[in-house]
Amino acid sequence: MREEDSRKHVVVLNALGVGGGAAKSEMLISEGWQSLGYNVTRFNLQSPPLNPKGVGKPLLYKVKLGLEKLRMAFLEKAKAYRFGFSENNIGFLEAKDVLELQPDLVHIHWIGQAFMSIPEIGKVLNADVPVIWTMHDEWTFSGGCHYTFQCNHFESNCGNCLYFKKPRPTDLSFHSLSAKLLGWRPKNTAFVSPSQWLTTQAQKSALLKNQWCLTIHNPRPLPQILDKPKNSKFVVGAVAADLSNIYKGGEDLLAVFKALQKKMGSQVEFVVAGEDKKGVFSEGGLDVKCLGYLKSEEEMFRFLNEVDCFCITSLQENYPNVLLEAKLSGLPIIGYNIGGIPEIVGEHGYTFPVGSYDEIAEAGKQIFENSEVWRNRIPDMRQAIKDHNDPLKIAKEYEAVLKKLENHG
């Protein structure tokens, strides 16, 4: 039962409390609710109340996730697709655990990988409580994939899924989206995306085309500003925690780096925050300095402060936090015009269609040749983040959504 508290109560659902972009954004958004005077309870796998000891992940969750991934192992086209698809036929968190707290708002974030089953999610959406669902990828309205690539089956009903080795019209993706279409009847819900790209995708979907979908950017507080050194060479940085990830474009990053080296020779160097476990760079014959996984925000900003340009070749993205951090570090950005990437880059870099290796390399070369011009634009980059991603501004935008839901309800 709900304890006596005059503050409104927000219950937040997100599979991970730490680690990854969704967790970072959820934490900042939850802090935003608290800054406005709301009482916040966070349900995630790494902290109380779901994980009282705050160590590892609950055993029951591991069992349920293992069962889901065992089934996926027989269906997937390749192992790389395994964690790109969340069936959520079974789940760890139950709706009653959420609703018995009598929240004034349920704020859903990333709940894939067996965190909460589709039927249990439906019980929350169908309840008499306002819900805001911040979508960090396309899973909310798809048949199970977190990104649809060029597939548009989610606009009618899924099936013939590109993630499966034997796609069929009535495969698992068809049944998963059908379960959402039949079981979810959102009574008072706003579906929020950090990017306009994802909002547009949601509005085209069979599930959400008649729902309230809107864009609110992720918050990003301004860090302590470091003095940016002048490098003797043009240092291009990238973040690639897992180069084998089907979304992150590791092979494309290698191709862009090679194109840059061909154009600039010994004038360019490459530094990557991540590990080359699969030998993408070493087998590709390119000298790339890999820093390993950067565990803290301080390490990330020290890395970004040492490079001159940031490159992103992801094949699918929503609203990558690392680009906000790159702009705050005064870095022009080069890469693909995928998902919400162009919305962040704006006039502070260059984006191109997938496969435009030479064009991206030429843009990098032009940045190098006009380095002083770009250094003079660093204050503008930081101001752009302040204007669009200020935490208090974002918190008030979310509060305005809640007030509309309350008035509607």
C-alpha cells in the first residue's frame, strides 16, 4: 500500500539501472522528476526493491531470460541477432508489483529481454493510471526486434522477420505483435521518443498510429569544461563497445577509417573507446588505438577531449547520448544520417547515407583543414545542447505531459 506522502508518486520501469544509454537517460529523467518535487520509485534489476542486495541480477530473472534466449537460439539468423530481439512472452516484473503502489504515474523506459511480459505490460497500460512510455528503440511497436532496419512490416502486422533464419508469415514476430495489438488498450498513455525519427516511426505503426506520440529529447547536464589541447595530428575518435553488434556498424567504421587514411596519410590517427574483440581493425590492417570499455563519465569526457572529430557509423540509432557528449566536448561529428543522428549533429558536422565512406572521409579532411574555424564553434555546440537538452527544461516538458494525461483521465 502507498505510504502517506503529499508528493505525487512516479514509478519508473527500466530493466537496467546502470549501463547503456537507456539507463543513463532514465536516471537523468528520474532525477528530473525528483527535482520537481515528485517521489520516485525505480524498478530495475540492479537495485532495490527488485534487487535488495544490489549485486548482480536476480536468479529468477536470469532463468527467465535464459529460457527466452534458448528459444531465440533456434530461430535466429545468426548469434549476432540474439539480443536484438526480445520476445517478452515471459517476464520477471509483474503488473501487481507496480500498481499496488498506487502511483500517480507509471513511467516506462526500456523493458525488453524478459524484464516484463507483454501480458503484464498490458495490465499496466490498461489500468486507470497515467502512463508515459519513453521509447529508446522500436521494440514498443514492433513484433520483437529493437530496430527494424528497412523492414516496414510493423506498419500492418509483423511476420517474415529478417532476424530469423526461416522467416514465415506467421512466425514469432507475427504472434508477438498480434499479442500487443490484441492485449494492449492504452487508456491514458503518452508515447515519448527522444528523436523525431522514432516518433515518426511510431506514428506509422499499426500499434501506435492512433495513440499520442511526441518527441522530448534526452536530458544532458553540462559537465565541467576541460581545456582542449591542440593535437599535432588529426585524431578521429569513435565509440564501439562491441564491434560485432549488428547495429553499430563496425565494418563500416573500419571502411571510413581506411578512407581517411588514404586521403590524409600520416596526418590522421584513430582512437576508439572499446575493444576490438573480433579483430575488425587488426585483421583489417589498420593501426587503431583501442582504449577498452570506459566505465565512468569522467573517463569518457577525458577521451573525447583528446580527439578532434567524432565518427559514428551505426546502422541503427535512436538518439545516441554519446553524440551529446561529443558536442559538449566541442567535436564536429561525421557519420551516417541514420535514425536520430542528424537531429543531434545539426550544423555541427556532416552526415551521409550508409556506405558513403569516401564522402565521410572528405568531410573529415575538410574539418582538419579548417580546424580553427571549428574550434571557434565550440561554444555554439555547447549552447545547442544547453538549449535542447537542459535537464530542468526536459523535466518540465515531461511534467506538462503528465498534466495533460491527468486532465484527459
